Amino acid sequence: MTTNAFADLGPVRHAGPDATEDLGYRWYDKDRIVLGKRMEEHLRFAVCAWHGFCWPGSDVFGAGTFDRPWLAGANDATAAAAKRSALFDFTQRLDVPFYCFHDVDIMADADGIADFRRNFAEAADDLERLQGETGLRLLWGTANLFSHPRYMAGAATNPDPQVFAWAASQVRDALEATHRLGGANYVLWGGREGYETLLNTDMARELDQLGRFLSLVVEHKHRIGFSGTILIEPKPMEPTKHQYDRDVATVFAFLQRYGLDTEVKVNIEANHATLAGHSFEHEIATAAAFGIFGSIDANRGDPQNGWDTDQFPNSVEEMTLAMLEVLRAGGLTTGGFNFDAKVRRQSIDLADLFHAHVGAIEVVAHALLRAAAIIEDGRLDAFKRERYAGWGDAFGQEIVPLDLAALADLAAARSLAPPPRSGRQEWLENLLNRF
Ligand code: XLS
Ligand code: CA
Ligand code: CA
């Protein structure tokens, strides 16, 4: 599967630590065994259809700056087919195993429901053909329930039940296509599932609608026999001011309330974590603690900007902290590292798309090697274990069955005076920096 667009860009391959070419991997060596598993299986990299292949480089002040051959002309069937080919060709040239899409990314868009469904079905058939030709796999599919004006007041949470039904139509088709294409996961991101002002919003009703919608999706997943994971992607704001899926902890409470906490996991995006005032690794650790860690959207925000800049990850240090939590969570199962990131508006060359992805793949691979080395070294984890060791000794065991009054009496009877102990954060940070 090749298009002329990329000419002599790639294929990108592992070229060893002393490689001189820009488009070669120094760290990412897909067959290298790390902690007993091939790097490719640890990381399960995916290219997303939307940022690199649909976004034309526009912003709120200006038109698109990218002159992409597959964006030429109207959004018709021919342009959509060219875009799908380019996506597969690019992903193959990067030697990455997976891709991800929203329904509208890969099809000729249409306003009417019958045309929309027909165009999507045609596009899904073509994806099946492309997967067969290239061996590329689908990490996840999703439906875009936020761009069309009908969704301006939400999809599942819309005050108008007709919009709720429209969203059901899109999700039914996208979920069934994901199943047919052998997708490993299905994602729901609630971009418009939130509100701007309580003056026009019945929050309790909207949350119930969202809970019902998600239950319907889970029910349908079982009805069609889809064995992939349903993932919710938390984000606190943008486009709506308050989004119901604000962060991992909020999503977990929501899942529990609607009885879905064993059915649905989370897709954690780095920049969404930081927008919520958390670190990326905090969100991964929270999901692991609740047993709902699913997948990763790898990107970064801008420390001086308060919005979703979706830049490619470029800090090995930050990624190492996240990777440690991924490994501690037992690693990825159905999930992967999807690059939900876009090049800057001035990066207009097709080569820039390659540099962005290659750099990000290298950062994640390098972080994996560092995190694995930290785990193999063992000192960091040993310190943590030792910190809680009291719970395993005689006193710790003795208090496990006691009620509050018995505990209080015991503390008084033994005149407990626990000695303060250092948390040794600076020593731990120094230890980390040695890797
Ligand atoms: C937007 C989200 C979106 C989801 C999929 O901020 O990141 O792209 O990943 O709908
Ligand atoms: Ca995302
Ligand atoms: Ca984003």
C-alpha cells in the first residue's frame, strides 16, 4: 500500500545507537526483549487519523496551512479514499502496528443519516481491505459526537432526545465496524458531554442520560460479541467549560454509580491529565488503583498555555515517570500508546509529520528502557515496600480485626509513640536521576 505523497520518506527502521540519519530509530528496537517482552508488545504504538490526516493546520485566527494531497478538493469519496491510503502508507513507513480513527475522519461526511451511514459503511469496507493488504491493526475506533452542530449541546447529554438517538446511530455503526475490523478497544470521549452554564442545564438529568447511553453501549458490545475493551477518555474542559468525565477519579465514581465499573476502563491522555491539574503518572496510578487502567493517548501540553495543545511528547524524564506506573500496573493488555498529537501549524512539510512521530516513538521507547532499568535495579521499589513494612509485622497484623474503640484502647494501653521517619524524597529523586 503506497501513495506517492511520501516519496522517499521512510521506511523508518532501527538503526542502532550510532545512527546518523534523522529518520531512524536509536532507542526503538521492536524486537528487543525488555522485562521478558518484545518492545513492540510493550508499547503497541498507534498513529491517529485525525491530527495528522484531517486537521489542515487551521486555528481560531487563520485558515489551514498544510498543503496535503489527500486534503485536496471537497470532502468527497475520492478525497476520503486518498486520506485512508495515506494513513496506512504513513503508519507502515513508521513500522508501527496500529492505527485509530473517528468515523468522520475516514469517510466522506454527510448531514443526512442515510448518507452518513452509507458513506461510513463504504469507508469501513475499505479499511478492512487496507488492513488485509498491510497487516496493520486497529487499536481503537470511535464516533465523533462533537464536531457537527447538532452536538453543540451534547450528544448523550443533549436536552433533545432526537440528538441522543442520532448519537446512538453513529456509535452502533462505529462499534460494529470496530468489532468487524478486529479492534482491540472502543473509545468514548465526551467532548460536549458537559455544560457551559447551570442557568440552562439540569445536571442530574444529563448524568442519568450519560449513564443510560453508556449502559446501552456496553449491552450492545455483548450482544454483538465484541471482546475488546470499552474505554472512556477523561478530560476536564474544552470544548465545554465543565465536562462530566473530568478525570480518572470522577469517571470511576460515575462508572460505580451506573454499575459499569467492571465493564469500562479509561484511556488516559497526558495533556488531559495536566489540564485537570494532575500529572500524567498520577492519572495512570489512579486508574491502576481502581483497576480501570486501559490505554494511553501520548502527547503533551504547553506549561504556559491552559489548553489542549496536543503536542508530541518530548521529555524522556516525564515519560519515564508515566512508564513506571504503566509497568507497575502490569503493562498494557488491550491498550497501546496512541499518538494523539499534531505538528505545529508552521511545520508544513510532510517530513515534519515523520520527525514528530519518530521523535515521540523514541521518547517512549527510551522511557521504557529507563523504567525497566529502575525496576530491575529494585532500590526504588524496595524503599517503598520498606516504608509500609509495619503493616506486615506483628503489630500491624494485630490491629487488622480491631474496631475503632478497641484500636483506641490499644493505643492508650501501650502508650504508643511512633517515631517520625523521613520520606527521603530528595534521595529518591537523586536515585531516579542516575538512570
Ligand atoms: C480530544 C480527544 C479526542 C479523543 C477521541 O481532546 O483527545 O481526540 O481522543 O475522540
Ligand atoms: Ca485523546
Ligand atoms: Ca486532546
